[in-house]
Amino acid sequence: MDPIFGTQVHPNTFMLERGARSEITWLGQAEFCRFPTEETPILPLSSEISGDGFTCRVGATAAVSCRDDHTGRGFGFSPND
């Protein structure tokens, strides 16, 4: 539910915060973290990236998973879900 307009909205964001459960939610304005001195990397199939206590993987079929390395909590999705 949009808190300002009170209308039904579809989720548009995966949230993963340190120590918390992951969730699918809606943000009125997307928040993106970019690397300060370089382009944001696009992960090729069958690769992973780790940083700041999180690891994200892209599988061979474009499935994506991300997790908190300390708790193991995270999310995953694929184009077929």
C-alpha cells in the first residue's frame, strides 16, 4: 500500500539488511548503491561478488541469490519464478 496515496502497489525492491530478514517490498523512490570511482559491475552468468558482509551470485541460467554472510539469510529468484 502506498503510504501517501493509499493505493495498492506491486513490490519493486528486494531488501537485504545486515542481521535482518530479507523482504520484497515497494519503495516510492529506488535506492541504488554505486561504486564511487567506477561503473557499477554487471555480473556475468555463473559468477559472484562479495562486499561489506554480503555475497550475491548469478547462476548459469540467470538465477540470482544474495545473502548476509554472517547470518546466511537472504533471497533468491530466477526468470522462471
